[in-house]
Amino acid sequence: MPAIKLAKEDDGFSRLIENYLRELFDERNVSDLQRKKLWKFYYDELSQGVANGYNPSLENYDPALANSLKYNISEFSAFKETSFRKQLEGMLTKNGKIIPWSKFKEKALAVSGDYNKRWLKSEYHHTVATANMAGKFKDFEANQDLYPNLKYVTVGDKRVRQKHENWDGLILPINHPWWKKHLPPNDWGCRCGVEPSDEEKSNVIPEGDVKSGFANNPAQTGEVFKDITYKEGLSDLEQDNATAMANKMFREEPATRAYIKSQRKEIKLWGRENLIGSTIKHKSLENPIGFNVSGLKEFANQPYKFEVEKLKILKNIQSVVKDSKYLGSRSIQDNVMLRRSHILEIDVKEEKSWLVLRELKNGEVFLYSISDGVKITKGLK
């Protein structure tokens, strides 16, 4: 497994941390520029871990899954930077007075050793292992007609955790819900794995829950870190700011821009071929919901947190609309063709999103857009 740059005491990173600490001490604040530089370092290290574990050379490689895993890394990096900065801010004073630079630097570098060396190294190796397992699970799914089951296996030495040892040899169908929360790695440094099997499934599942944050099937969730522990201790505002930075920085990555461009093109093409001329019904609307070219274009181009989910939403639009909650409407005053917009609330990756519909003067209703901003729900009637 490739060593990360921190293991080589990278001079560029040392300068980055020195500048980060100096600015916080002198200005009592860290500029957006310094924050973005640290985010970029975390993101580059961990997204390389994704690439090392899950890359286009794999037979069943899915660009959407890779992009989703890297978005999760973007969020993780933003919360890691925010948590690191908050820890440092708490060290600036003692008994209400600013401590000397030499004392602050000494304490701050100790914290940096945890965040930026020891913990980051563990996070990198976990990223590689998780991304690798996502790729394996995709292969298992592709070959389940030959091998319908999976077997949990350990490396069989004294370092294996007792709970994991209890699962060794367990055989369950690939689509069994147990794999949603027990696919390795199941802890930091976990070396367990799974392998395809055509053996008879086990009759008994040993008891034992996975440690919080590791109950994850990355091939299904699109996440490396199911729970981001760095959120702990952050205020709602700090979390919102971290999420905003993650979204902005991730979208600015060249690979992300290229992916989003191809994704939007595919959305518009698929929608034109499969949805134009069709309608679906929502129980709270008098008229059915239709689809037109301008609405599909807006839906595709609208900035959205879960960009990789857009095409999935569109391809499952009938069930998505059926399960959605109607929140209300608002009048559109400045357009002679439009009467009002309607908002449907949906769940995407366990978070709220909203479909925007537009009603014409003649009563026809069309899908118009999708949003992850809660402001869109304000002022509805």
C-alpha cells in the first residue's frame, strides 16, 4: 500500500501548518485561503486512497460510485479542518489571557501530530480498504448468478478481534440485510474480508453489532466514512459552514467538473428519450406531472449536493414522486406563462431534498428542478 506524504515529513505540508498556526495566533482567525489549503491537502491524500482502492481498471467500475465516495471524502476533509481549527482556537488563551507564541506552537504541533499524522494515516488506510471493498462488492453483485452468497473471513491470527472472529465463516446471501452494516472493514485497521461462495447459507448469525461509524456498505451508500466523528463538538453553524466549503471545493475539482458535465448530459439525454410525453400523478395535485425539455435542462444543471443521485432520481421518478410529501405552493408573479410553483419533499441519502414543479396558466404541471436548500420551503401556502 502506498505511503502517504506525511510519512515522509513533507516540507510543503510543514510550511502549510506553520502558516496556518501563525495566522490563527496573529489574527485570532484563519482565512478562507488557509482553510482551503488544508482542506485540499486532506482531500488529495484521502481521494488518492479512494483511487488506490477503486479505480477505472476494475471490470465493474462505476464512475458515479467513485464520485460519491470522493464527495464523502470532501465532507470528511471539511469537518476535519473545522475540528482541527476549533481545537487550536481553544488553546489560544489561558485564564483569559493570550498565551505566548512559543507555548501555543508547542501545544498546537502536538494536536497537529494527532490530526495530521497519526489519525490521517489511519484514515488513509481505512479509505483504501473501504474503497477496495466497494469494488469487490460490485464484482460480487455482477457474479451472483454463479456465487449467490458471501462468506465472512478473517486472517486467522491472534490480532483478530473476538467479535470479528465470531463472524468468521458466516455465509449469507449477497442481498441479505446483514451485509448493509457488516461489510468489512468493521473497525480501524480491520483486516477481515468477504469472498463469494456457492455453499449453503448459515442457519445462525452470531450476535454482535459493528462499532459506530463502521456499519457501512460503501458500494450501496457511496460513503467511506458513514459517520464523520469530526462533527462532534461543532455547532450547527460550524457544521453548515463546513458542508458549504465541502460542496464548493469539491465542485471546483477538475475531475468533479468533468464528471458533472458528463452526468448532466446523460440526464438530459435519458430524460428526453424516456420521459418527454409521459406523466405521473401525485395525490395532492389535481393535474398530473409532465416533463419538458426546459425542465429537464434546469433539473440537470441546478447545483445540487448529491449530484450523482440526480440520474437515479430521474430514473425512479415515479416511485420518488409517489413517496414524496407535498409541502405547498407559491405564486409566480413575473411570468405571463406561469401561475405558481409546487414543492415536493423527498429523502436522498437520509437527508431532505425538494423537487420543484411549475404550473402553467393553463393548469399543466411540469418537473422543473431539484434543490438541497431548505430556504426553498419558506413562504409556501
